[in-house]
Amino acid sequence: MTSPTRTVLTGARVVRPSGVVPDGRVTVEGTRFAAEPPDAPDAPDAPGTPALDLTGHWIVPGFVDQHVHGGGGASFSAGTAEEALRVVATHRAHGTTTMVASTVTGELGDLAAQAGTLSELVEQGELAGLHFEGPFISPHRCGAHDPALLRDPAPADIRKLLDAARGTARMVTLAPELPGGTDSVRMLRDGGVVAAVGHTEASYEQVRAAIDAGASVATHLFNAMPVLGHRAPGPVAALLEDERVTVELVNDGTHLHPSVVGLAFRSAGAGRVALITDAMGATGMGDGAYFLGPLAVEVRDGVARLAEGGAIAGSTLTLDEAFRRSVLVNGLSVPDVSRALSGTPARLLGLADRVGAIEEGKDADLVVLADGTFDVVGVMRRGEWVVRP
């Protein structure tokens, strides 16, 4: 029986759960991180052990994206393994080593068929789960979802999608003020699926009731919901103030003003912020005409909007760009940004025993970033280089 491949990375600043380790060292045994002895920087390695000097770089945990629809000209909603794998490859090259596939509003039968295909990729280890965004959302806040296909969140209908996903569903976004909303939240909670509040017209009180019933995520906070008001605070205040809720942020410079990103981090803390892409098919491609689900989208200057009406239609963001913006534009610390991109979503999704941190025994998922610019230099997933430094 051959020994697992051993790789040693040295010289970089390494972000670990305990903090930043200057001139750190990361050892990979096969597909997992190995333990580091206290004198690791000076410890000799066995002859022939590959070692890579990454002085002048950062090593951070692989990114975890819990909300992404497409990329590379492909979409999870296409319902084919070929397109789904193209989305995965596009984002992996930008550091996303763990990804939940998000669908968009469609007929229940179509969504069930998509779930069947995508669940096979979860079982194969290419995806970490499924997220149903719609059709159980408010027609008043539908954004880039076809209003003709929306429906109330009846628990029986949600159950059909969960059954089609064969245990791979991780999250469902719904508007809790709709008939059946609170009952559906309870059903999801009891079934171990994350209930997310989003695309909602709910009042502060209605969102509080949903959180008490088990809702634990704000789907792209601030977007597709009423603005924060000083007399009618609405969903934003309820979701930001509750320690039980993780808030998603799309930090692409279009969805949110930099000051709002800072406000959310100060209010919720990095332990309750999950930076997401909400990316659609144009990601990694360029401007032009695309589709998000059944709706036509035009991308200009990297901003995706519906061809009719002009509503923002997802993003063309990758998580490495979200990392750069968060540090260089928002002035957030590297450990906090790393946590919001990796540790927090991993915990939320129930994956923290495997991913989200550089720790002994976890999957060897990491991103090497250039100091100062935070450009991607290398990406490793389960011990193998996706992008080699």
C-alpha cells in the first residue's frame, strides 16, 4: 500500500482559526491537511518531500459559496451535468472549492428534474448541495424571477422538491409572509434544511416570527426586500439583529454600497456574514446577452440586468473578487474576510467538520493569494492543484 502524497507549503502568511501565522507552514497528506509540530517552520522533511516556498503570499481556506447560479456561459438551471460542471470549473479556478448549486424560479416539475441531475453531482462530490431560490417568493420582490411562475410556499410543494433532491437540498429561500410560509420554515428546520428569508415583503414582526420558527439565513441581505426604515424597520433590522441568523452579502460594487457592507459586518460580525456571488452564466465570460432561468438578461460593463425592466439579475462576481473588494475597498481584515468566505458558510451548511478552515484532518482546500493585490496565485482542492502556483 503506497503512502499518500505529501506536500509542504512554506513561507506564506497562513490564516488559521487561531489567527494569522507569519512565515507559516501547511502540510498536506493525500487529500487532507496534516498536523504541524510546534517547530514546523524549521522542521526537516523526509527526503523527496515536495516543498513550495510561497513567501510573499497568503494562504487562506478554500472559499465556500452557498449561493451561485452559473458561470462560464453555463447555468445550474439548464438541468444538465455538462453545464453544471462548467459552472463548477469556472468558480473553482477563482478559489471556490466548495459550492452549493442555486436554482431559479421555474415550474415545480422542471425544478424537480434539475434537482435530480444536480443531486448526482452532489453524490459524486462535485457539489456540496442544492439551494432552491424560488418559486416560493413574493411577487412584489421577485427581482429576476419570473412572476408568472411564483407560488405560495405550501409545505407539500416544498416537500416535492426536497424529495427530488434525494437528501442533497441544503437551503430553500422563501417569503415567510406568504400563506404557508411559517409552516414551511418549521418543516425545513425539522428536516435539517436551512430556511432562508428572501425576496420578501415581510414586516419586522413577520420576519421575527419566521426566525423563531427556524429561519436562519438572510438571502442577499438588503436586496429584494424593503429598505431599512426608522418607523417600519422591516426585514433588514430583524435579520441583522438576531444572533441566530447568517446574512448573505453580494459585495460586487453593484448590489451594495461599500458603506452598507461595512454596516453589515459591524452589526453581524464575520461569524454571521456569508459573502456570496449570486453569480449567473455571464461570470467569467464578458458582456452580452444571456438567460437567468427563462428570463433574458443583458450584461453591460459586468453588470447583469433583465432585458425587460432592468432589475439586477444576479452578478458576474467571483469570490476572489469579493475577497479583494472586502479588503482593499471596505478595509476589512484578512481573517474576517476569510471567515466570511469560508468558515461561516461551512458552519451554516453543516460542513465545518470537513471544510472552511486549514486544520488537521479537514479537506486540503486552500487558496494562495498575492500579498497586496490578493490576486489568485494558486488553488488546491482536496490535495490537488486546480491552479498551480
